[in-house]
Amino acid sequence: MIKVWGRDTSSNVQIVVWALTELRVPYERIDAGGKFGRTDTEEYRRMNPNRLVPVLQEGDLTLFESAAIVRYLGARYGGEQFWPSDPARRAPLDMWAEWIKTTFGPALLTGLFWPLVGVPVEKRDLAAIAAAEQRMEGLAAILDERLAKVDPYLGGESICFADILVGTLLYRYFTLDFERADTPHLSAYYDRLTTRPAYAQRVMISYESLRAK
């Protein structure tokens, strides 16, 4: 059976376990990282020299980096809808999967999530948070424009690997306490995701345990 190392409050772990659940692939998740520790052991370093979560093990195969893991799962277990075999069909989806990881994600997590969740109120850099909100507004508008063309998911009628990567961070985006842009297509897409049992079970996990006291 596949093993996934990582705490359930990690958005990168959520990417992997949501994909596994959508693909109906059995797995065992082992708590690691944060308060659970384990990542500082020599055993874990051999699995992931970065000492981060997640790590996926399947037989003799060990993988880290959540996006790479999702691509592997798509290629191994996904059908044509989840992981298109035609490179010309798959590449535009992969483009948005990369964009969310390299552009939208860092702006949200570094600019807003950790400053709002991981920093006590009295120690927050309000000017930096305001600047991050402004940047986030522009990025949300870019995603909203793309999602205006979705019917109902990025790959069409059914969910695909790109939805996993794009959709996971939206739970934090829509539940954080900050001023969001008016993005009706993005909001509708998120609402559709929340009706999926796998999304509700694997992604809509409270992050209150990460909040600074």
C-alpha cells in the first residue's frame, strides 16, 4: 500500500491525499512534520533531503515534491480525463498547475497565510499585509479570467490533475480573514469543489492548530 508521510494540516500533503482519494487509490498517511516531528531523523532525510512533507512511498519508489507526486499518480492511476495522454491537451493544464505553485501559492502563503495565521496580531506587519492583499487581488483576477472558461472543471466535465493543484489552496484563500477581490468565476469554481466529498474530507481541514497564540 502507498504510504504518505505528512500532517493533514499541510496544504502540500492535502494535494497528494486529495489526488489519491479522487483516484480511489488506497493509502496510509503517517503524521510527520510540525508538532509530530519525524522529519529531523536520518531515516526521513534519506527519503527527503529537504526534511519537508510530503513524502510518498510505493514499493521501492520514494518521491517528494507534491506536484511531482500528483503527476506520477496521474500518469500511473489516472484515466484520460484526469491525465490526458495528448501532450498538447495536457500542457495547457500543466501550465496552470505550475502557475498556482510558483505564483499564486507563494503570494498567498508567504504574503498572507503565514503573516495572518502564524504571527500574533500585535506583531503583524500591516503594511506588508496590505501590499500582499493588493498583489493577491491581481492574481485572483488572472485566475478568475481563466475559470470563466471552465465547464465545470479545468479539464472539462470531470476533475483532472490540474484541478487538484489549483483547487487545494483555494480553501485557505477563501477562509482567511482578508479583503478579497470580487471574482465570481473563482468563487463558483471553489463552491463546486466544496461539494466534492474528497475535497471536503482531505482539503477542508481546520488550520487553527497552526495559529500563533
